[in-house]
Amino acid sequence: MTVRGEAQSGLPGQLVTVLATDHLPVSDLLDLACAWLRTDCALTGAAVYTPGRRCGVVEQVAMWGVAPDRRAPAAAVLAGVPAPGALPLRRAGQTLGVLVLTGSGVDRLRPEVAASLALHLADGLYTLALHREREFTEYADGAIRRLFEEGSAAASVEDAGEILARVTAELFRTERAGVHLVDEHGRIRYTVGVGVPQQMSDALARSLVGRMARDSPVWRSTEAAGGPVLVDDVTQVAVRAGGFAQTLQVRSYVAMPLLSATGIVGMAMCGDHTGPRAWTAVDREMARRLALQGALVVDSVRLRQAERRHLAEVTHRATHDGLTGLPNRSLLMERLHRAVTAAAPAALLLLDLNGFKAVNDTLGHQAGDALLDQVADRLRGIVRDADTVARLGGDEFAILLAGEPALAETIAARVHERLGEPFPIDGRPVQVGASVGMALHPQHAVDPETLLRYADAAMYQAKRHRTGPRMHAPSARAA
């Protein structure tokens, strides 16, 4: 008994001496302690457990000897229920883990020795926790940096939402994640799921898109909290039938509102479907950071999209006719220059309507506008996608064709025929007709301005002589 007593008495001093010169990991601390206690307490095994990521689950951190699985007593102690042979490892009022000893003489372990051992092991667990926290923070920094980099290159808010969902699942190491984005009225316009079957992703879109986000209890809980909400067990909170949490079938979740300067633009959510999970303060801080960065990314992409749309609208207004939507003279000349520079066969058709002024005078300008709009539609229906139909102003139109002269004559004849058919205006047929002139590149001219002048002259020849389409004839220049 004296040997045993001396071994126990010497353990606290040995721990202090060793730790004064070396920061041992928990496994080495356990090996050292058990080597001293083995004889005194007839130890056969020992293990240190810590709370796992899932609720009620414990993880084995270190083991000595032949240690059977003692997770049950460890879980009991972590839940606040004493268990034989299980010592809580506490630091600063928090239980960081549990030491479970096995052997016939465990009850001979002195209280003061147990307290010293528990204190040093708790310190070891605290150091381990700090190390893991640093690792997780570095990993999180990388994930958020990747979110920013990939999100900054996203072409659309949908792409940004998918990137955010993927990074969310990676950051929290969850089985499932999803994102939904809302419009300025708070209506859900887009959803995406990660780690879910395609049927579930489709169900997510069917159940959420078009609905008001505030119908969701999860959404309202994030509004009330003013930030992320972490739920260990979904059975303990309210969820909406067909909502985000139920459709993803998660048992635990983190819900992160994406708050921008204009309000909430959406929500990112992740969780596990196989069981509850114990979220930590570190998880909460990461959720806050991810929500902030996610909102910045989505908002940034939205602004870029709005700028692109605005630029496209401005460009379209500058290069297209406001009434018919056809390219205007400026865009026609740009494309004509491009065709001439390419040195490929091309044809330019110019036409104006016969009797358009009479339509304006008798039926009014509104009827005249309706007629011009219908003329534009008929011209679009005649040409190919690669051709250009333009409105030059008033009742004058142009068509730029790529191809041989025979094609130009065929198209011109078709234009003359179709524009000679009645147009339904205000419930009555209106007939006008058109004069069409043509000039070819490179046969008649090799520069756009001359080609345009020749086509214009041919058009006036057709109008003067009231014939069908006229091709530019060099001998008729002076006519």
C-alpha cells in the first residue's frame, strides 16, 4: 500500500514538473498519468472523451491500455449526471471532456489526485480546443476568401447563390445546404440545394419560388434575432410545412440571413439530416461572417447585373429605333462598314412606303405608327437571322443582306410583294406598297457611303417609274 500511496502522491508533482518544460498533448498526459496510477489503482484502461458535433454524441480523444468503449458514462457526465469511474474535466466553469478509468482499484484514486489530474487534462483539452479553433478559423478564412473570389467572378445572382450554398456546406461540414434569394418585395425568386437529390432540389423550387419569404418561421426567427439562428434539434422549433428546413429534411440547421444595405436579399442554410447537432460559439461567429460576406457577394453581383442591364438599355436606345425596335441608321452603317471591310458579297436594299403620308393625314399619327410597326414585323419575317433590317427615319427602311445578287433580287421581290398586301389598322384594311432600290458590294461600290447613295438613287428610280424593285445601274447615275 505504501508504494501505491507514494505513486499517487507523486503524480501531481510529476505533472507539474513535466508541464513546466513541455506542453504535452492529451494523449501523452494520459499515458504519463496512467503509468503512475497503474499499480495504485489496478488500472486496465483509460480514455478521454469530448462532446461531439452531434447532440448526445461523444468523441474519444485519447486512450491508454485496454479501454472498452465507455461513451455512455462519458455522455452522462457531459449531460450533468455523475457516473462511476468518470471524472469531469472542467476549466473556467465549463466541462470540456470526461476521463473514464477502468480497473479493479479505481475507487482508491484519492480526490486530490483526481482533481489535479482532471485539471491538467482539462488544460490539455483547452489547448487542443484552441488549436482546433485556430485550424477551423484558418479553414474558414480560406472558405470565405474563396467565396469572395468566386462570387466576384459570378455572372449572375443565381451563380452567386450556388457558390454560396457550396461554400456554406464546406465551411460547416454539413451534409446539406441551400440558398434562396428574394426580390425587392421579399418574394422568393431563386433556390438552390447542395448535397441533396435532384428531386429534393426540384421540390425546394416548387415549394418556395413565388412565395413570400416572411411566411417562413425560420425566416422570421432570423429577422427577430437580427442575425444567424443555430438550431441543435429541429424538432424543438417551429418549421413550415413545405418550407426550407422540412424540404431539406434537416434535423439541425444554421440559418443565415443575407443582410445588405437595401435589406435582406436572401438566406443561406445548412444542416445535417441524420441527427441533431450541437453548434458552438465558433460556429455562431462563422455564421455571422459568412452571412455578411454572402450578402456582399450577392449584392455586388446584383449591382453588376443592374449596371449591365442599364448599359444594354442605353446602348439599345442609342442604336435602335424607339418605335419599331429595329436597328437605326447608326447601327446599320456600323454593320455596313463591317461587311465592306470583310470584303464579302453584300447587298443593301432601301425602301420607303407609298402613300404613308395619306395614312397619317386621314387616320392619324397613331395609325401611322401602328402601320410602321407592322411593316417592321413583315420585314423581320422575310430576312434571315444574319441579315439586318433597319429603320432610317420616317417611312424609310433598309435591309443589309449577306450573299450573292440573285438572293438580293429574290428578297427585294418578296419585300415588294408583302408590303403591297393590306395592313389591318384599327379594324380596317390599309394598303400602301413600297418602292425598293438595291446596290451590291463589291459590284457597284466598295465603300458604305457610296453603296448607300446608289441604293437610294435606285429607290427613287423605282418610285418615279412606279415599277418593282430597281437595281442600281451605273448608266443611270445621272437620271
